[in-house]
Amino acid sequence: MQTILDKKQMRRRKQGGNTILEFALVMVFLVPMFAGSFTIGLALAKDIQVSNVARDAVVLMVRSVTDPESGLDLSQTQNQRIIVRAASGLGMNSDAQQDPSSSGNAVVFLSKVVMVGPNECSLGVIPAPNGVPTTTGPGYGWNASNCANYGLYAFEYRVTIGNGTRWSSTLGSPPAGTVQANGTITAKNIATNTAGQVGNFSAVTGMTLSPSIFALVSEMYADVSFLNFFSILRNPTLYARSIS
Amino acid sequence: MKMTSERKREKQRGMAIFFYATMLIFVVGCVGLAVDVGTIYMIRARLVAAVDAAALAAGRSVNLSNTVSQATTNASATATQFFAANFPTGYFNSLGTPTVTPTFIQESGGNGSPSGVLDIQVTASVAAPTYFMNIFNVHSITVSDTGVASRRGVVMMLVLDQSSSMNTSADPGSGLTACQAMVQAAGNFVNLFSPFDYIGLVTFDITAHLMDAPSTNHSQLSSDISNITCGSNTNTITALNVAYQQLVATGEPLALNSIVLFTDGSPNGITANFPARAIADSRFGPSLNSPDRSQPNGPAPPAQAGSSNPPAPGINNSCNSNVGIQDANGIWGNAICVGMPAVCTNASVTFQGTISQWGDQNSYGGSTYGLEPPQDGASVTIPSSCTYTNALAGTNVRQFIAYIPDTDIYGNNLHGVPATGSGPTVSGGLVTRDNWIFQVNSLCSPDPTVSPNCKNTGGLWSGFTNIGMGFNKFRSGTPYAGFFRPDQPNTVVAASMNGTMSQAYTIRSDTTYHPVINVIYLTGNGTDSVDREFLPIVANYPNIPALPYDPVSYTPYANPAFQTSQETGQYYVTADRNQLTSLFAQLASEVLRLSK
């Protein structure tokens, strides 16, 4: 009996080093696996959050753009906090009261794009640019020449919330100076300013709008490199777009 | 004991593998379920967002067509497009192409009739792949969701001015008269609305014409608009009243109930039960072989009631207890007061119909006109106790009616609307034109292209003591002291403005239908004056914007009759008929925005 017990004790002693070695070997695989699971899991959660923020932003935009009397002016910081709060944990805020940070880790672009039609031309070409009638009869006051954006997509609205210098909208940007303080663009610029066209709208969204129909587009970028352990994510930037 | 324990361990060796294998089935199953459910969750989350976006977009797109079938086709296409933009085919390895089905449902009120709200329901479904559930022969799970967007319907009455002042000469650029420009703009305007929207038409001159009750069939409406011709006077009060009755008759309290008033100037029609003139007095008259040179060979004054012999007319200035009768241009003798015998014996009887201004808005006589039916199908009531009833029509009306009463037949206060602010037009708690004279305070536009370049903007009569009558009412000491005089065009316009503001106030007070009154004002026609406050008050616009005649330095001020508890309408003013199409389009954009 004594002999058998001694043999077992000796075997256990020999296996003591093996256990550490095996643990080390297993950890070589387990640690990256756990880190990967952690990173991908969190990234997935953040991806869902970014999608939800983009969706929330476009819903707010529907209210803001189509009903200015709602008072929900998204160019105002206090209203932008609604979006920044939804993006909690993404580094979009600059302070505890959820003001957007212009140097933070996230940005939301709010755009309204319209297919310029007769309505936009009528509103934007008042009176005819040179003050002289350009044609007679129906459509008086505008034509395809003085309404240069007719039949094309153009920006009607743009508000940027967060770090707008780090990323840019996939739709491009309206020319500097044409966006008014509240994010709107004048009827004249919509109809006549060719720099305000959104040439890639169909390519980006896959959509074709009828004249005078608009689309509200919310895009969000967020840098999640803070959770990218072992550089598992090749590009730690999340992007989501919601169109309404 | 130790031996027994060792044996037990040896016996248990195979059990670990068995337990592990058994546990693995559950673990793998749980992991597989987590992966499959996670996939379904991801797909469904995006699907929900996509159907919501599709429903909102489909709701916007129903304005793009003239028929319901076209609208539903367009809305379906739009819904599909917006869905695809938010839920690309193959998203998260979803299988096949998602199906998107829009449905249009008119909501009903408690009594089963349409409430005015259109629900656009978009249902979409897609097959989500399974990875581990494949083991159990479940290859996909269908995920579906429904998004609903409610679109507030529109019940709108177009109220278009077809008075004679719209018959201008053709514009050198467009070739259109003001009347034609209005027809063109209104026609385009109607096309901007959805076939789900109810739109009707009232045109008005001295009589209001209900051309179309609110209907979703806009083709007849468009045809009626295109056939509008202009002439006669401006009975805005009755037109607004008829339009309002149509909104109520349509009966959609949750819809955006709206009146769009287009007019080119001051109203000048009053519909009331006018008391018979049974007391002889002195008043302006188109008489005496044209002492008023604008009325050649006017009719003689009537005979005293009960007598067959016309009296010898006497010329005097007793209408004027103020100063000599002189117009704003310093011209004398353009109006004569005559001692006018009474033509009725019973002061308690009334004439029912519409009187109006005739010619210019003179403050020193001139002509008034009546009686006319206020609307199609209405009749004029003439008491049999008055003589010369066969000569009632036309400018003789001033001989038959005693005065303009304080309220019209619709119950409107002909002295104005409750004031909520202060200013020169506020008197006795009302914003009123009681003390207003129109043909004064000429302003010339800073824009040389505005035509006519100068217009009278009116003022308080107290500031113009040397002009005309100096008052809109009969003066004290006369039989009808304190009442509006029916023989002075300036007074008829003043009372009409008061009545129109009052009618608009009454309409906006409706807490069931919450009507909105929008106004487009074309100032450029005729010689009539322009008024800065009148139409913004009708629209309940928050402030008083500049007229095209105001200087660049003009600063808008608060609407002295603004009612915070009532709906606020849009107000657009222009002197250029060629802007009407744009302004109507702008208004459509506002109306549709509110209806979304």
C-alpha cells in the first residue's frame, strides 16, 4: 500500500510543472479568445448603440425639420444633448451635462436632401435673377437655366453634432456660408447654388427621389479604439446611417 | 476504506466523459440558440427601424398624385425604396428579398365617420438564417414588423377674390392679368395636395359663390378654378362664412381644417338686416342732376312716404358738421348732401341683403350700392311698407336703409375684434376701423419695380380734420346718431374690414375644428388703399409685416389683435402678381408640413 501511495505522490509531483505549462499553453489561446470575445461583443453592443443613435437622430430630425413650430431646433446645444445622451459611452460629450464635443470620438451628421423640382425652383427663383421676366405663361419666373439645380439633388439642411473635423458625411457637405445658423439653407441656394448639389446621393443610398421629395439622412461615426484590445478590429470606427 | 475509495474513483472515470458529453449537448444547444436568436434580434432591430422610416416616407409621398390609385402606387414605391435604403438586401445574411406591403387606412371617429387622419401602415418581412437550428431542420425564421405613420388629412377651402379690381391690364412679362395670374397660381396650388385631401372652392365678388364643396376629387375643382372670371365687389365676410360652414359640414375634426383666402384688397360688402329709413334726414345722395359729377343724371330723391310727389330737393351741407366737404386732394364739391325724405313708414322693418362700396373709397360721399344677394341662392328682402321698392337696386340703396347696424346677419361685430395689444387702431377694447380714413398717408415703395409705386395706407380720421366728413358715423343730433352711415364708401369699407376681422375671429374660435386661416394679399391692383394690419389680423399672424410700400427701415410690430389661444395662419403679401404661383406653393408647403 505504502508503495502504491508513494508512486502516486511522485507522479503528482512530476505533474505539478506540467499543469503550469499546460495552463500557460491554454492561456495563449484563451486570453486572445477572451479578449476577442470581449472586443467583438462590446463592439457589437456599440454598433447597436450607434445604429440606435442614428435612428433616434433621424426621428428627432423628422420632428425638427418638418415642424419648426415644435421648437426642436437641433442646431441648439440644449437640443443636441438629447442625441449626445443617447450616445453615452462613445466619447461624444465634452462635459457632464452632455454638451457635444468638437474634438471628441463621435459625430452625427444630419442632412436633408431634396430632389429639386418645380416647387423648389418657384420658391428659389423669386423674382427671376435679373429682375426681368425670362419666359411667359406657366412656370413664369424660373426655368432650367435660372434654376440650375432643377432635376438634381441638393442639400436643404445640415447640422453637425460633435467632432465634424475628424469625419465627413458620405453625402459631402453644402458649401461653407450657405448653411444658416439653424441648419437650413435658403430657397435661393437650394435652387441655384450648384455647389450645394449632392451628386452621389443615389450611389450612396441606392434611392431615387421624385421631384420635391426629400430624404432625411442621419449618419453617425464613432471611434471605439478604446475597446480594441490586441488591435483585433482592423478599423475601430463604427458607422451607421438612417434615412427617413 | 482507502481501497474502496480508489476503486470508486476508477469506476467513475467513464462518468466524466459521459457527463461532459451530455453537458456539451446543452452547451452547444445554448450557444447555438444564442447565435440564432442574436441574429434574429439584429435583423429585427434593423427591420423595425426600416419599416418606421418607410411608413414616414410613404406618408409624405401621398401628395404626389392626383388620384388615390396613383397615390397608393407612389407611396408603395416610396415605402419600398426607403425600406431598402435602411435595410439592404442580405443584411446580416438575411435570405431573399424582403417583402414590403403598405396599407392605407382612414381612421374613424366615435360615430364611424372619417376623423381626418390617414394611417399609412407598412408591413415588412424577411427570412432570417439559422445556423444551429438547422440541426433541427429549421432553416430560417421569418421576421416581420409593422410601422405606422399617421398623416393628418387636409380639409381646405380656397376662398378666391374675383372682384373687378382683379381685372387689370396684362402684365408685360407674363401676359397675365391679376385675375389670370391668380387662376394659374391657384390651379398649381391644388395640384400640390394629395387625393386624400378634401379641397373646396368659394369665389366671391359682391356675392359669395360656393363652387365646390370639399372633395377628394380635384378635377372638377381645377376646372372651376380655370373658369374664374373677375368682376363686381368684394364680399369677403360672406365668403369666409360660407367656407367655414363647408369645413364644418365635412366633419373631420382631426384633420387640418384650413381656409386659404386670396384677396387683392379691402373688403367692401356688408350683409345685414338693415333698418328701414322712416325718418327724413340729410345724407349723401346721387341726385340733383349730377351735383356729384361722377354720377351723371343720378336718380332724384324719393318721395316722402305716403306722398306721390317727389319733393323739391334741397342742397345743403348738413351731412357735414365738421368742415367743408373736400377730398384728400383738396377738391371741393364732389359730394352733396340732400335733405332726403323718408321712404318707409315702419322703422321696425328691415332690408336683408348686401350693400357695398361703389367706385372709390371716398370719405366725402360717392356711391354705395345694393342690395345684392350675399350668396348664390339667397334672396334680398324688401319690406312692402316702403315706397319705390322697384327702384331699390343700385345706388339708391342709401335712400332706403337707415344705417348700418352694429352686427351683420352672421352675428359679426361690425366694429372690430377684441384687442390684445395697443396701437392707434385700438379703441374701446377693440381693434377697429371705426375711426379710419382710407385715402390718406400715401407711401411710395422703395422698390421702383412695384406698380403702382405709391398707395394710400390710411390713418385715423382725427389726424385729417380738413378732409371729408371727419367721421364714419352719423353725428349726434341726427336721427341715427352713433350708427355707421350707409351713404359713404369709406364707412362701408371700414365696417366691412371690422366684420371680416370679426368673422375670422369667430371661425378661429371653433375649438372642435380648430380652423386655420391663411392669407395671400396682392396689393398691386386698382386705386384702393392698402392696409397693413387688416389681413395679418384675419390670419392671426403674430406680427404686422411690412407692406411693399413701407420703407426698408420698417420694423414689424406685434399684432394688436393676436389671439394666443387660436390657430396661427400664414400671411403673405406682394405687389407682384407674378409672385403668386410661388407664394401659393410656399403656402402649400406650410399647409402640408402641418398636416404631416
